[in-house]
Amino acid sequence: MTRLSFRALSALGFLGCALGMAFALYLQHAKGFEPCAMCIFQRVAMCGSALFFLIGALHGPKAGGWRWTYALLAGLAALIGAGIAGRQVWLQSLPADQVPACGPTLGYLMKLMPLQNVIAYVLKGEGNCAKIDAQWLGIALPEWTLFAFIGLTLFALAMPLLARRR
């Protein structure tokens, strides 16, 4: 069995994140699905994970702690994204009478409050985040995103173990 280098595995992780972001932007700009605040935070987590995968691909450490550092940072960013996506999936599963009211846009909140208050407000969730815009195979987009983040987390944590050693 041929094993890939850490550089190649990191590049695959970056490619996965880039494809995920490309799909999100396609849904927004070509299909007209406006992202809610939680969706935007999930995009930030995806970009964070992509950044650490990219740094790992560019550096291409041969062995040692740097492999684990890049893998853990990429995995942590993906895990944060999974947490946000999981929260959105939970909001979407609530009965209609328990869904929080719709709130202001993220841009308005950023003008009004400090960043940490905006983050806390957004993570509580609101009606826009509980709306199911689209499904594929009976699974809503936040659920697919949750699956993707879980896959990225597992992939990132497995990379140092899977990579060929020199």
C-alpha cells in the first residue's frame, strides 16, 4: 500500500475545504440562498480549517510535532464548525412554537455590538437559522455541513498517522 506524504494529505484537506466553500458560494450566488449568521460562522470555521491544511501542505513537515500541530489546529477549526452546524441542526429540529424569533442581520449586529456579544448572540440562534431552505436526499444543508465538518475533523486527526514517514 502506497502512503501519501503529509503534504499531499494536507493538500487533500485543503481541497475538501475549498470545494465546500465553493459549493456554499454557488448556493448563495447562483441559487439565491442567503446565508444566515450561523452559516457565515460555519464558513469562517471552514476557512480556518482550510488555512491550517494549506499551511501544512506548504510546509510539508517530514515528521514530529509540526504534523500534529497543523493537524490539531485544522481539526479544532473543523470541530468548531461542527459545533455550530450541530447547533443549527438542533434549531431546525425544534417545533415551530419553540423556534426563536428572527433577529437582525449580521452586518447590523456588527455595527451595533462588540464582536464577542455578536458571537454570543448568533450562537444562541434565531428564526432565520431554523428555516430549512433546501434538502438533498431528505437531509437539510446544515446536516450535510455537519457531516462534512465531522469528516474533516477525523481526517485532520488521522493525517499524522496516515502520512508516510521518511
